[in-house]
Amino acid sequence: MDIHIKGDREFDDIPSIKSKALRVNLNQNIYGTFAEIGAGQETCRHFFRAGGASGTIAKAMSAYDKAFSDAIYGAEADGRYVTESRLRKMLSHEMDLMEKRITRDVNPDKIFFTYANTVATIDFAKQFKGHGWVGIRYQVDAEQKEYNEITLHIRFKETDARLQQETLGILGTNLIYGAFYHYHQPKKLLRYLYDHLDKDQIEIDTINFSGPIFKSVDNRLMSLQLVKNGMTDAVVFGPDGTNVLPARIFYKKNILALRGSFRPVTKVNMAMYEKSYEMFTKERKVDANNTVTVFEITLSNLRAEGEIDEQDFIDRADLLCALGHSVMISNFQEYFKVVEYFSNYTKARMGLAMGVSNLVDIFDEKYYRHISGGILEAFGKLFFKDLKVYLYPMFDPETGELITSENLKVYPRMKELYKFFKYNGKVVDIEDYDESIMNIFSRQALKMIDKGEPGWEDMLPDGTADLIKDYRLFGYTRKPLKPLVIKRRNARKK
């Protein structure tokens, strides 16, 4: 099924898979290798069938047998084959062979490429739908010494191996075509990967661009596009700011998640994290060495005036990463969907740290009207898992009373439901709180930054205010930038 992205191009303007492969084949300078493991040679097949492939395809291979594959690319330390490491070994090995066997003095205008994938399709028991790594290493100029690279991780949604193979072939053709003809517009290249595919067929949950033609591409923004375009439900990047495969950090781990706008991150946010983490790691089933924490920002929190403010996203991410944390961007508005997502990777204990207002919202029926089973279905999914909510208290702005899980007010119809989960130990209070910071709110700090009012610095974790000032985050414009900072900021905007 073809998908059409509104405002991009008309349906009739989408080139067919055959015409894409043919256009690549008819370019007399494009020349490369196909190496496909695990799901047939479906991508290469499109280029053979399109015609004119003799001048494009140097070699097509598929080292299916594990021993034979290890003999060519070397064995992986963890013994697995469908990994990013395996993909990069394939790309490097095949490109090295290309350079050794095709001399430049005879072929001065050839632009080399290597396309590779390592994939596991659905198993016979149909318990695991399959996933894979796909990538291309290539030139756009024969004189270019450093190669460009696009790598991505996919998850199949179809439940038939043959259909998954066909889907992979279409995706691979779209990737190769986009790499050569849309590299100057990486956001469009990303969307065009779904030409002649439906989002119910395949999910792309990680993508990375590298090389000279992509030097100005921020891979975090490309991750944001994956969520924005509905290609995946969530993406994760680590403290170093690089995209991370969700399975890599969540698999079989205890997970503590904090949701918020973090615009900007405040002392209250960090206190909530630190105290909940301390309580979480003291739980009987939780091993601190097997625990990950993640700060989650929902897509709705990234929207400003109806559109996603990408610079605002980068500002928030920079601060959280600078504090040493992983960040997850998701399409999940309801908490139970977050828990379901984590459950795809782990059966270990999970924790959610939140404030009083967030917990009250969870017990609001209006958020579950689109679910056939309503709030009961949502809560079954939320608390059926091995989950605890760690509640950070707040002072009532009108009465000054301290609100905890014992005296918070939920909607009248939800009182008994709340009591059930509360007194079954699913909701616990963070008792070691700091009263001196409990009147700090992100929106207040943001407003003060915007108006140039003093005092907001004291609301944020140590060092965070300096980052905001140095990098002009969140609209801060009062002080001139330092020369080094000007250079770095301009580099980000190229």
C-alpha cells in the first residue's frame, strides 16, 4: 500500500520501485556491491529486474551460513549476527574489496557504494516478528576520499516471512535511491523510505547519517522526525547525544522513567529523579547495576503553536545530556503506553517518578475515552506489570497544605480505584523531599529567562544556568556570546 505524506508531493509523483532502480542503473558512474544476510537478496533483485544492472552491480552476495559469514566478516564477540557491529563490518569489508579490485586509473569517474543488510525475519512460532540493520556506504563524487553512510534499524510488523522479505527489498531500494538523489534533503530522504510501504508493515526506530555530505545533520533531529512522521513510537539517545537503539539500553533492565517538559530542567526535576532512584534501587527485585533511567518528553510537549519547535527540542536535550542522562522522545500521551513500550524489552521491575498533578491526571477518565475498555483497561495495562509510581509531594498553592498520596484528591468516581492501587503498594511517596525547592516550576523559570528577570539561575541544577547563557538556550539573549560559543552555535545552524 502506498502512503502519501500531505504537503510533500502528489501520489502520482512518487516514482515506482522499478523506475528508482532503473535510474540508478542508468547512471553510468554509480557502481557497487550488494551484501544481504537473512532475508534473501530482495533489494538486489529489484535492480536486476529493472534492467541495465551490468554497469551498476559489481557483486551480489549472501553469506547465509553462519560459519561462512564469520569466515568473511569475522565473528562477533557476543555471537549475534543481526547487530549494528555486523552491519558495519559488512560495509567496511565490501568497500575495501571494491577499492582493491577496481582501480581508479581505469575507472576515474566511478562513484562506489556498498549496500548491506543483516536481518532476522519472523520465527516459525511467530513469537518474534523480526528485525534488522540496513545501511549504505557511498560516494557522491569520485574524488571524495571519505565515504558517506546511512544506517538504520528496522522492526517488522508483518507476520509472514515472504511479505517481510518483499518489504525489505522495497525499503532497500528506497534507501539506495534516496542516498544518491535526495542526500541534500535528509528529512525528505527519510520520508521517502516509506514510498510504496505502509507504516503497518515496518518500523524504523533508529537512523544515523555520517560523512562529509551529512556533516551538518543533527541525528537527534532526524530521530525526532522518525517520531513526528509516525515511523516509530519512541526514540532514545544517550548522554553523549548520539542515537541509541532502544533495545540496547532497555533489554532485560529495570527501568525508571521520568516524564516532563524539562523546559528547562529544574532542581525539582533532579530531586525527583535522585530520590526516586534511591528508593527504586532499594527495592528487593531491583539491581542497581542492571537499572537504567530515562527522561521522557512526549511529542505533545515539543509542540509550540501547533508545530514542533526543533531548536527548543535540542535545547532541552542538550541540558539533560549535559547532566548525564538518556532522553526518550515518544508519541505516548498516556502512561500505560509507556509501560507497554518498556514491556517489549523487559519483564523486570519498572518505576515511574512523577508529581502530584501528573498522578491526578492519570485518574481522569477523559484521557481514556478512545479505549474500548476505558480507564479500567488502561489501568489493567499500567499496573498489571511489575510497576511502582514514586510520588513527589507538592504544596497546595491555595492552602499551603502538603499534598501526598494520602490526601490528594482524584475525581470522585475514581476514589475507590485510586485506593485500590494505593493500598496495594503501587503508589509510594517520596518522603525525603526538600521543602525549599518545592515552589520551583519550569514555566516560571522559562518566563523569567524570556523577560530577562534575575533569579532563575537558582531554580536550576548546578551548571545548567551557565549552559543556557553560553548557548543562548530558551531565548536567552541578554549577554553576548563568547567567541568559542559563537563558533559552536553557528556550526549547529549550518
